[in-house]
Amino acid sequence: MTPTLEQQNILNVASKMKKNEILVVQAFAGAGKTSTLVYLTHVLSQKNFLYLAFNKAIVMESKKKFGKNVSIYTTHSLAYMSIVGHKKVELRDDYKPAEIAEYFSIDLSIAIEALQALNTFFNSSDKYIVSSSIIAKQTAQKLYDKMRKFELPITHAFYLKEYQLHCCEHSELIEMFDYVLLDEAQDTNEVTLDIFMKFHAAKILVGDTHQAIYSFRNKTAIDAMSCVKSDYRLNLTTTFRCASNIAQIANIVLACFKNEKERIVSMASGNPKNQSFAIICRTNATIIDVIAKAIDYNASNPTDEVKYRLLRSPESIFNKAINIYYFLENKYEKIYPEYKYLTKFKSNKALEAYISDSKDLDLKSSYSLANRYRGFLFILFDKAKDFYKSKDGDYLLTAHTSKGLEFDEVMLLNDFPKLSELRFLNDPSLIEETNLYYVAVTRAKWYIEDRTRNKEYIMSFL
């Protein structure tokens, strides 16, 4: 490849970096972040690189692009090899407060505090569990100790924390590489960042601080791009994905709501196409509403059937709502094993109180869907399974799911919040909602149809 001036500048700086020096690369949407890293590792082919990827899917894709001098892992896979290895260990998702309350015979409110303390500990660089409640702290410590002895199933967060605390700095991997690359550094957490910083190598963080979209939903997420003290900071502002009209909208959004001074410049080439079309919404609830409308439309128009393509499994969208429906209908025997904790609530009111206390937004949304659609959920679920298998039709997905993808044309639905309103109210969600809107906008390569309440405001600058 022929590098841009920005890419060449990154190579020039990186090639002269000393051990433990830090370079932060702010790569705007479609600005060739991956191709820049591939180019860097290719030119510096005599150096050994460790590339810490965001998830397993990126690991698999990256292995097709990088050379033999690049080792590619997630931090979780490094931790799993070290902590679990070949041991026969039962793994599970995070524990629920209702489970902990029953297991330790404590009040639900204490269980909520205990898990909050434990999860904060797991995702931080702290060495000890901290809580303002002595009972909650003791409960969290007991649960942690039982996982350490493998007396209870362990979570993914547990073995990552164990690696950070006890194994990482003593691992031979620490001295093995000349460079360590942390991808998607805008959406990491303290424990991952601490593992990254322990490597005795030149360190490069890459990502887009404006695509940090998990911190408001996940309180332990941090934008390492902004908080790490670096020796060098460079930008990739040239987008090869978005046409100038899309880049212009993105620039307006970032300048108005995030005071961004840099401007994205389009170098998108080729002829505009309309081969891939995506409908992007803010929430899973809207996906379900769109599916419901499709069922109604297809019933009245059998010769003009609406089809969609889902990228997330129907189970990940519907399962929680379906199990809450079983709870509401007192069909406890049908509740899936991973949702059996619901049966611990003695009434709908008790579950509502728990949702309010725990501030579990996902559970709140699922409860609302179960109440709204009731038994019709199963018809929607079956249709979603058809759409998930479908190779025809428009893509239907949320902004979170759309991250990392691109489409010729994008339609944004109207469930995104009005950003100017959030700013007026000094709403703490403004930054993340701006980031989500920016992510959704920049999935478009050539065309965008904006049905959100932000369109009028954006158009006033065009």
C-alpha cells in the first residue's frame, strides 16, 4: 500500500519508539486503522508484535491480515490459558443478585451491593474489594474466595482479574515482544489496561474516542485513549469509507456536541452503489417493533413481503423478555435455567422493585417488552429466526451491533434521543449518545436517510 502522510508519520514515530514509550492513535471512522497497523507490522517485520484484539471475531479476522511476526489474542484468552488452562472448571456468566441472596441467605439489597462491589473490583486495577457496607464486602469476598478455590463456577471477569493480580507480570510474555498494540482502546476497562501497561515493550493504543459506546451502560468501561499519559499522540483523519456528504454530517455532530477540532476528510473512491442497505435503530425494543410491523404488513400484502436480515441471534434479543413473560404468567417450569433467579421474586411488584433498585436497564427494557407483547412475543421470535437465517432483505440492527460494519446506504430510525435536548438538560448520557449517533451515521458509505430528531438540527449547518 501507499501510505498517507498521516500513516507515514505514525510509522516514523513508531519505528523510533523505545521500550515502555506510549503512542496513542486517534483513528476516526473508516480512517484505515487496521490497514495502518498491518502496514506498520509489515514494514517493521523484524520486530515482534502482540496485538490485543477487542473480541474473538476480530482475532479470527485479524489472523488473515497480519504476518507471522504478530501474535493475536484477546486479554481474556491470555488470562484463560494462564489461570484455567487444562483444569476442569465450570464457567458461567455473571452471578445474579437473587442467586447470591439465596446462596448466602442475605437480603436482596445486600446481594446487589455485594455484586456491585465484586464487579467493580474485577474490572478495576484495585488489589482489594471495597464497599461502604461491611456485610456486602464480606459477601463479595466470600464469593471471590469460593471462585478462587473453584468451589463455585467462575466467571470470565474472575479469571481476567486473577491474571492481572497474580500471573501477568510474572509471565514470560511480558518480555517477549517489541511492541504491544491495544485495539479499540476507547472501550476498555482498568483491568485490561493494567495488563497492557505491564508489558515491557513499546505500547501503541489505537481507537476512536468518539466510538466509546459502552461506558454509560457499563460503569467499569473507560476510554483509555483519553486517560493514558502518552509520549506521542497522532491522528488518522482521512476516511476511506464515508463519502464527503457523510463525513460532513459526522464533522457537524462531533464539532457541535463534543467540541472536536479535527475534521474528517473523505477519500472514498469508486462509484456510489446501493447494494447494501441497513436500518439502524437505538434499541432492541425498536427491532422488535419493526418485526411486528413487518408481520402486520406481510399479512395484508402477501405478494409484496417485507424481509429483513438480523445480525444478532434472536435468542440474544428475545430470551430475557420471553423468560420474564413466563414469570408474569406463573409458568415457572418453562423458565430457562439461566433465568431461574426470577422465580425467587414473590410477585410482579417484587420484580419491579428489584429492577428499580438494581438499575438494570436491559432487564427494565425486557420487562416492558414482556408486558407489551405477552404471548405475541413467540410469533415475533419465530419471525426473527427467519430473518436471522435470511440472505435477502435489508439489514436490521442496533447502533451497538453496527459498530465495525459498513453499508452503501443507511436509514436511522427515530428512537435515537435528540442530542440538542440532552445538551440543554446537561444530561450525563450526552457524550455516549453522541458517540452512538456518530457510529450509526458513519456506517454509511454513500447515502443516509436520517429519521431521527437530530436531522433538523444537523441540516441547519449544511
